[in-house]
Amino acid sequence: MANTVMAQIAGKDGFIAALDQSGGSTPGALRLYGIADSAYKGDTEMFRLMHEMRVRIMTAPAFSGAKVIAAILFEGTMDGQAQGRSVPAFLREARGIVPFLKVDKGLEPEADGVSLMKPMPALDALLARAVTLGIFGTKMRSVINLPATEGIAAVVAQQFDVADRIAAHGLMPIIEPEVSITSPDKAAAEAILRSELTRKLDALPEGRRVMLKLTIPDVPDFYSPLVRHPRVARVVALSGGYTRAEACKRLAVHHGVIASFSRALVEDLRHAMSDMVFDATLARSIDEIYRASTVKG
């Protein structure tokens, strides 16, 4: 079974849905969905509404392993239910989709042009629980704002250090050092990042593999050396604030890179839609992202 899942993650046509908005980004996601801040009180109600939205997405007919090969979940979503089953079990058994878990706890204030991840003191307990629930891998995000060599090196070092802990639990780490699309010198930051990632990948032990989730670069196939690296199972792209149309246009010139979109996946979905309209709207979004992930210019 593990080999079958790895084959799906590493080689199947499709993309990864990022359903992992957490505390800081949840109000904005709900507003986009058409639920105003005044519609709920406190985090409990907020996360309940967010979970209902995610379940509506996951149970839509088009949300299946035919085009969505994996989904990244927020911890609360992992612990929730969909159609009477745990969400990870529902995704695996009813949809043929591989479940991943977001494990970072947000970002430190910016220093040296980057934002490192906050400490994760309960990480090992979370990873152990994820394994029991059938999670295949994890995702963790840092942010790079400036082409600062020391800062970017610190981001990559932290990501790989945590990835070692994740791999020790038998899970696949998705390393996500996001370069901000508003960086004043995005290309220079990406050049430093590619070099640092390559250095760390070269040092991984035999048999160890990771996935990379990266901002879509402006230069076509800029990350091809990482796509071909023997320690990389898959390179996926975040939308990073681009609209879906713009993100898909940019992604389509990067061979071997598939999408892992969050806001760009759901940008047209609204709470007030009928199920028929909601499902059709989501299907169009999935089709567009699938094409950009599989049909390259």
C-alpha cells in the first residue's frame, strides 16, 4: 500500500489541494467564501464554519483522486468527520486522495529578510497522532521576503531539521520556503533558495526523499534541477496570492511542477451557492488547475 501511495504522490497526473488555512488566515478565507466576521463569535464557531466549507469541498463529485492526488489538512480538519468517517479515512477510502497535515504553528517576526517558523514543542505528539489517523505526510511553511543569503540559509536549515523529525515518524515532509511574490527582488531570492535547497538535498542520506512546495518562479523551468533531483519526490507550486488564472498561466511553463493551491482553488466558491452551482464551480476550478499541472507549454 505504501508503495502505491508513493507512486501516486511522486508520479500521478494531478495536483494537491491545500485545505489548511489556520487561525490567522481563516477569517479572510471565510470572507472570500461569503461569510462575514459578524456571522460568528470566537474561534470555535469560526473553525466550525471553516470545517463545513472544507467538507462541502471534499464531498463534491469533482473532488476525487482522478485529478486531486492529495490534500493538505489543518489539524482541526484532520480531527474532524466527513460523511461519518474521519477526514483522512474519507479522503483515502471514498475519494482516493492522499491526506497530508500542516504542522507548523505560524511564523516568527521577520528578521534577516525572512520569517522562520515558530517553535513546535508538541510536534512529535502531533506526528504520532497523525500516523494513527493514516496521514501520509506533512507540510510546513516559512517565508522569504528579501534575497538575504544568511536568512534564506537559516530558513532552509530549519526546514530540513524539522523534516528529519518528521521522517523519523515515517511521514513524507513537504518543505515550503515561500518566496513572497511582493519581494523587491524575487528572482535573486529564488536563486539563493535554489542553491541552498540543492546543498541540503545533496546531503540527505540514501533513501530519504522530501517534497518541495515553492512559489512559482518567473523564469520557465527554473526549478528543473530540483524536479530531477533524486532526493525529491515531487515539486509542487503554491499560488502565493496570484489569482487562479494568473497562477495557472505561470505554472503551465514549468515542466514537472504541479499545483498545490489554496485560495486560488476556492476563489469562486460562495456559501450561498446551491449545491449544484457550488459543485459545478469547483469542478471548473479543478479542471483549470489540473490542466496547468499536466499540460505544459
